[in-house]
Amino acid sequence: MACAETVALPDFITAFYTQPLFRAERFVLRWAAGARSTDDNVATLSQGSATHFAVWEVSERRNDQVLLAQVGGRTYSWLQAGDGKLRFGSVVVPVRGRAGMLTLGPVFHSLLSAHKYYSRALLAGAARRLASV
């Protein structure tokens, strides 16, 4: 998603994980997975001093991007800010099914369309927050 100006990664992380839509996800993660997270946790993640946030751990971090891996899970989230663009991606790592073929599994497969819409809404929400600052 294009931005009018270059945004620093810490600002993007803060806008992304503190927006109303993701606050709702944080509530669900706390309720469903016991993964409590606060705005202070977001701040330490954004500044690079945290290695863990909610159900994710920092897998890799560079000046302009961060890759988060779900602890004990199969999902990854990636955020990048630079060159006047904001980027967000997520991936579910497939597993071998009973027939030996790689598959996402029925739960992940059934949620894929909704997840694509949700991911776009998260990115747009973060961009709006950054534009209003």
C-alpha cells in the first residue's frame, strides 16, 4: 500500500497492532489462547527490544521489516515499511495430509477467503492511522 511519505518500521508496527481491528484480535487471542498483549508490549516490539508478542515470536528483523512466527504454530506474519510503501503478508505453512500431499488442512482452507479480506483491512487500517498522525 502506497504512503504519501516514508514511514519507519516502528511507527508501522505501532499503527498496525494498536488499531481498533487488531485490538479486537488481541482480545480474542487473550480469551482463546491466553496470550495477553498490551500497547506497552506493542511499543517494545516496535522498538526492537521484544522477541515475543502475543502468540508470535520475532523470527527475523531488519531496519525496514520484521517477520513473526506463531509460537508452536504454522503461521507467519511479515511487516515492511519503506520506499513510501507499507507491506503486510501472512502465510500458513502446509503440512502433509494422509495421502502425502501438502495441504493447509480444512480449517485453514475454509478461512482463506476471509483471511485475505481481513489482511487487507488490517493494512488499510494501519495506513489510515499513520495518515491521521
